[in-house]
Amino acid sequence: MALTDTAVLDARLAAAKEASLRLATATTAQKDAALEAVARILRERAADIVAANADDLEAGRERELTDGLLDRLRLDEARIDSLADAVLEVVQLDDPVGETVSGRSLPSGVRIDQVRVPLGVVGAIYEARPNVTIDIAVLALKSGNAVVLRGGTAAEHTNRVLVEVLRAALDSVGLPGDAVQTVDDFGRDGARHLMQAREYVDVLIPRGSAGLIRAVVDEAKVPVIETGAGVVHMFLDESAREDWAVELVHNAKVQRPSVCNALETVLVHRASAERLLPTVLDRLAASGVLIRGDERVRAIRPEVLPVSDDDFATEHMGLEISVGVVDSIDDALRHIRRFSTKHTESIVTNDLGNAERFLNEVDAAAVMVNASTRFTDGGEFGFGAEVGISTQKLHARGPMGLPELTSTKWLVRGAGHVRA
């Protein structure tokens, strides 16, 4: 990378750092006004966004992106309108900045309070999902953070317009447009520079494929909040209701197969396999799902393709699914421990004991009973949007909303106190 490129990148990151100082002390009313302007300008510039997105979609088809990736990339007027609505939902959420987490007076008379503060500058690296540009930026801004975005080549044209929208909205209410920066025009060199920029960037959030997340975790010098791929399971135990099993599996796999909370593996207790599998698989097949199964699945449905361990470990992000029959809930738990990415896991059961075991023993960001895995989502959880779904075990786990974009600091107030 040329020295001039490095200088330009550092200038953008420095501008974001400077803007973060102003945002950290912005009032809730000022930040909400900026988000309201984002929603308004999104709708005003919908035609420009759709036109830019059409260029990205055409380029994606030429590069033979999968249907799932093209679906993630697509922004039509309806999705833009939904994005604007989601921004306005964030306006209604409580501002976490300044919230007192804990506080007390010490025996000495010194008062200490732990309060929420912005992280500072949030870097985000993500793939082929222009809606994430808005989701991450508005949550960062509401929580008092500046944001530096690397949205990937596949969405380059769309993201350029969306960044213009965000910066214009901030400028329109007197907040610094420099609080939103992009390094997209520097490609992978820009992403690499962002990952190394500890002096400017306080935290980095990767969102995308397992390969992207691994690359960021391995290469970054900036602290990383790791989001994860979604190898998501649903276990149908021996007591599972057939109607629930059919609807839950279908919804979790088919409603939007390209997203990280979509179902990838169904495990069925051997005692209910002959009862449940025919209707469950028929419903999937009718929706065009490619089904792979183990020997016991294929004994019931010979037309199903054979499944391998690689299939069980794959996030398909499309209309494909892996199916296995297990002898017990213990076997189901072992399978999940082996292949889970610790995103979302669900059990379908009428057995309270099995439900509690599953909730207590499965290690994942979200664990569900008799519910579709599609509910693991910031919007569904009431966050308005999400920065990503964290699969790590640090301060943020699961869908990340406003509080997860804050840290805390201790405020100590005395009156001439000295330590004895």
C-alpha cells in the first residue's frame, strides 16, 4: 500500500476518533434527531439506493454469487422502508450512555459510581449485506460511538450511497459527519489497516462467513468482539408434537435460508423418527430444500442424499439441510457439542425434563424450547437492530444492541479524602 494511501486512511481514522469525542457528550435528543434524519433521508434517496444496489446485484451474478448471498445483498424499496422503520425503533430505545450500573458510598465517605460510556470508535468488517451498514451505524451513533465501515466489494456501490446518507443525516443536525467513515475504496488493504489501527479504533466487530471471522481474529491487533457462523441445530425428541416439528423446522430453514439463524441440522430421536421424518421432510422437499441424511434417515427415505461430517459442519446459507437420527438426548447433546458454532440451538419437546436439560447443558448464545431459531435477532429481541450476534463469552453474547456497544468507567467523588 502506498504511503499516500496510508496517510489517507490514517486521516479518516483520526477524523473518526475526533468525532467520537463529540458524540460521547452528545445528548440523547441530538442523537435521536440524527437517527430520525437517517430514516428520512433513506426514504428520500430510496431510488438512488436501489439503482446502486442493482449494479451490485448485476456484478454479483457475473461473479456467480449463490442465491443466498444475492438475497443478503438485495435492497429493494420495501427493504429500505423496513430499514428506515428499524432506525426509528432505535430512536425509541433507552440511551445507555450515562446509566448507573452500580453505586455506593464507602465507609470513608467517598462516593463511587459505575456508569456506562461509549466504546469510542467501532470498526466493522462485514460481507455483502448493505442493511448491516445502517444497523451497525445507527446503533453505534445512538450509543455515542463513531464507526468505521468495511462492507465488502460485493456491496460497494450500495454502501457508498448509504454512507452518504448517514453522514448527511449527522451534518443536518449539527453532529460531525466524520463519525461515519468507510475504508471500502481501499479494498483488502483498507480492511487490513483497520484491523491494525489500535491508536484510532477501540473495538472491531467482524460479521460474515466463518472464513472472514477467522481472518479478522487472526490478523487484528484491535480488540475483537467475535461474531460467529450459524451451524444451527434443532432436536426433535421422542415426545415432540408432529405439527410443531413440521412448522418449526420449515420456518427455521425456509423463511430466510441465507441468514445466520437459519437451521442447518435436524436431529431426530430414533423413537420418533418414523413418526416425524416423513412429514417433516415432505414439507422441506416441497419448498425445494436439498436434504442429506444419515443411514437411519435414508432407511426411512431412500431418496435422501447421504450426509457426511463435513455437511454437519457446514453453514449452507441456502436451501440445504443435514438430518440425523440419534438414540437419546445425550447423543443429541454430544452431536451439538461437536458441530455447534454456539450460535442458536433449539429442542422440540413435550418433556419438561428434556427441555430443562437442553436449556441448561447446551452451550450457545441462544438456546430455545419449542421455538424457531429465526427468533435469534436483535429486532425480534426488542433491540431495534443488531450489530451482530456474538458467539464469544466476553461482555457481549447473543444479539448485540446498544448496551453491548458501551463500556463502563468509575466515577469517584470525594471531599478532600485521603487514603488512610
